[in-house]
Amino acid sequence: MSEREAAVTFQGNPLTLLGNEVELNSIAPDFEVLNNELGGVNFPSDFKGKVCLICSVPSLDTPVCDLEMQRFNKEAAKLGDEVAVILVSMDLPFAQARWCGANSADNIVSLSDYIAKDFGLGYGVLIKELRLLSRAVFVVDRNATIRYKEIVSEITNEPDYEAALAAVKSLI
């Protein structure tokens, strides 16, 4: 397993990311996660034909993650059915369901990577020291090719919303 020391920071403290870093224009790695009803979800097969904006966050119970996903939920409403906005975190599916319900987040698909860490390791965003996912955004086209990625260097910072949304809009 690949380790990238000091790949990101949390409040200025360096952290190690585990897994293989994905490259632009490469095929998006497959992963299996759980939905809020504890059902298995497979990527990319369960999202065939859609442009996907995948956001990984450390935990929805933190202010920045909450703010980020509220913003992407609002933006998702404007993007139409051709786009899936996917949230992946290590939060339990019950916590994700609670957060989605409390925030009327019905425009995003929330998925949990807590069992196998399949997404975290496949996309190189699993934080070794915390066993949480790093803050990152990936845009995957209809053919499962990665067209945009941002691994936010300081976890307490928000991603570049405009760049991620521009990448999505260029594909629809």
C-alpha cells in the first residue's frame, strides 16, 4: 500500500495519506461502499451514464464538512439528472442519514466507506493517523474517466467550488 507522508495537513500538522493517488485522465477506480440503508453501492457501475462529482470529507459532524456538503447539495439541484453528486465519508450510514435529513440534503447521494475503506484506499485519500478520509473532490465523466481532482492540502479549508463545478459543467 502506498503512503504519502505530509500529503495534507490538519491545523498545520502533517498527515499521511494511504492508497494510490489517482491521476487525471485515468480510469476511476472501482469501489464499494454503503448507502444510508446499509445497502451496497458500486462505483462506477451504479452511476453509468452520469457525470459524477465525488466529494470525500472527514466527517459531516464538523463545521467545514457541513458547510461544504450544504453548498454541493444546493449546487446539485441546478445540475440536473445527468449529474450525480456523491458524498463519501467514514461516517456511519446512520449519521449520514441523520445529517441528510436535518439539512434537507436530497440532491446528493451519501455513501459510507467505514467498512472496507475501498474508496479511501482506491483514491489515495485515507488518512493514516485518523482513519478518516481527507477532503477531496473528483469529477468523473460518463466513461468513468477522472477529469478533475483536488485534494485539499489543509483539511480545515473548503475546496475550490467554482473549479469543481466548472469541470462538471464542461462535461454535460
